[in-house]
Amino acid sequence: MSPLKRKKLNKIRTELDKLDNSLIKVIKKRTNLVKKVLELKDKKNQIIDSKRIKLILKNIRKKSIANKIDPKITNRIWKNMIWSYIDYEKRNFKKK
């Protein structure tokens, strides 16, 4: 790789690092909201809401297409995020 390309690559990676830092802050906010949702659930079987998951993924697909983002990428990201939070809720569910 030429020195010029290396410099450009490093600049882009710095931008990616800044974006990752922003995403971490968004994930923290999302986690706090999930905690609040979890407090409202009475039973562990309320953790997975299949209808809501389908609706979320459908909306993400529409928004991805509208924003010219490959919907396969966003679908995979959201599915992983949803299932990660489902796992989080299951681990943190406190029976009332």
C-alpha cells in the first residue's frame, strides 16, 4: 500500500473510531431503556415479543432501503442487537 493510501486509510479509521464511540453512547441509552422495560414485565415469557420483533425488522428494512443501505447488513445488526437484549433481559429478570 502506498504511503498516500496508508494515510487515507488511517484517517478513515480515525473517523470510524469516533463513530464507534458515538455508538457506544447510543447503546448505553438503549440499555437503560431496556432496563426500564424489563422492570415492567411480570413474567419471563413476556421477554420475547415476536410480533414486535417482526415489526422492528420490517421497519428497519424500509428505512435501510430509503437510506440506500444494504438491508441485509441492517437486518443482521438489528437481529443480533435484539437477541443480545433478549439474553440480557433473561439474565436480569427478577421474579416478582
